[in-house]
Amino acid sequence: MQNPKVILYFIDGLGIGTRNENNPLANIENIEPLAHFQNEKSNLIYDGVLVPTDACLGVEGRPQSASGQTTILTGINAPQILGHHKQGFPNQKLRDVIAENSIFLQLKNLKIEPNLFANAYTKQYFETHYLRWKSATTCAVEAAEMSFRMIPDLLGGFAVFHDFTNEFLRERGIDVPILSAAEAGKNLAKLVESNRFTLYEHFLTDKIGHEQDFEWAKRHLPDLAEMIRTVLQNINLETTTFILTSDHGNIEDLSVRNHTLNKVPTIIWGRKRHEIAKNINDLSDITPAIISLLKK
Ligand SMILES: [Zn+2]
């Protein structure tokens, strides 16, 4: 058998809410497999398994990105270490947790390679934003001394931008072609097939939630769903496990600007999905699950 592979498709700010007029997931067509509701059974495409996953991690307050993402990418309960949920970008304490426990570092130490963070970075990011705005994912890649994918990689189909269509890059004057959701999905699928572990990060969902922008949700969610379906169509689910998860709820309730306390959907497709689903309760279970899938 071929070496097993994993993709972690991380979506910022996607929770499991209730069916009402404030939940775009309940009011937009063609967004399978993104829409899940409390106390409702989900029938998932490609026989996926849904695990409603706790993002609060036993710490009071609304779950936040820096601590949630650190937890997902390390398997360490970061809010518990800090005593609170941390917004935005990791502070030094969280950077230290990631430097020691990054999933990329754990895989490297086990000699499970090659691995990839599929998101493309711009030169401008490293020139101007890097020191102030260093995401948990950026720290996780650096912990294993891996290289970042840049715009030339994107042009060659070897990276995907966080918005996946490249519209945000074009707006900033960077000369790249606009991709359809399906084209971006095919590119990501190719990367998944040529690496052991691939991470992709998408955070416009969280931005839409903070802006409470129903119209944007209406335009964006069907594309995001199509991108995910295209990846699923173009990878070998006999040998690959596709894990989708989020750091906290947000977009599922546009009546509030804040994150929600809702559970997040962890969805698992492909190889060993049922086995893995049994071991996931909260965000700290994601990294151990990935390691167990890839370890001999
Ligand atoms: Zn947020």
C-alpha cells in the first residue's frame, strides 16, 4: 500500500449553530459539506464523519484564534496554559508552545516527510508584517525549519492563497490569475497527493462573521464548499484522510460580532475515519489523531 496521507483543512470561525435567520449556513443553497446544526443528524458527502468538537477547552470566555490554533497545531491545551483564550496572534508563551510541539516538528522528528503548509505568502508579508503578525501556522512551519510557499509557487500550482481565488492578491496589485474554486481545489488536491501531511488555512469565514456580512457569506460559502468538494473528488480516500476543523464558532451566528461558544465541526473523510472520530473530543485531539494516522 502507498504511504498514508493526511490533509488538515483549517477553517477559521465555523461553528455548529442552530437553524435560524441569523445563520447563513441555514439559508444558503449548495454549501455541502459546511452546514451542520445542533441536535440534527448530518448526512455527509463521501461518507464523511462529523464530530462536534469542543473549542472552549475548559477555560472560561469565548474561544479565540491564537490559543485555538495553537491547540489544533500542537495537541497542547493552550488556553489552559495561559489561563485564558488569546485573540489574533500568538504571544511569546504560545510561540514557545508551538516551537516545541508544532505538528510539523513532531512529524519531522518521526521522519514522516515531506510535509507542507500549502498557503502562499507574499514577499511584502515578510518585509512589513512578519514580526508583528505571526500566525500560529507561521510559527508551526518555522518550528520545523520548513520553507514557505511564495507567489512563484502559487503561479506554478504549488501553493494556494488563503482566499483560494487570488482576488485579494489582485486587489493588492500582484499579477496572478483569478482561479475558480474548482481550479484551486484541484491544485490543493495535487499537493495533498505529493506530501504526507498538508495543512491549508482559510480565514475569510472568520472575517465575514466579524463583519456580520450576510451578502458576503452568500457569495463566499458556496465557493468554499465547492473548493472542498473538489479536493475530496481529486484525492484517493483509500490512502488519504481529510480532516476539516475550526478554532471556534463565528459565521454561524451573524447576529453578534463576536465568536460563539458553539462546538465546531470536525469532519473526517477517507482512511480510518471512524477510528479517528472516536478519539476526538476537543481541539487538542487533532494533532495526536494526525500523528496516529501517519505513524507506522
Ligand atoms: Zn475572529
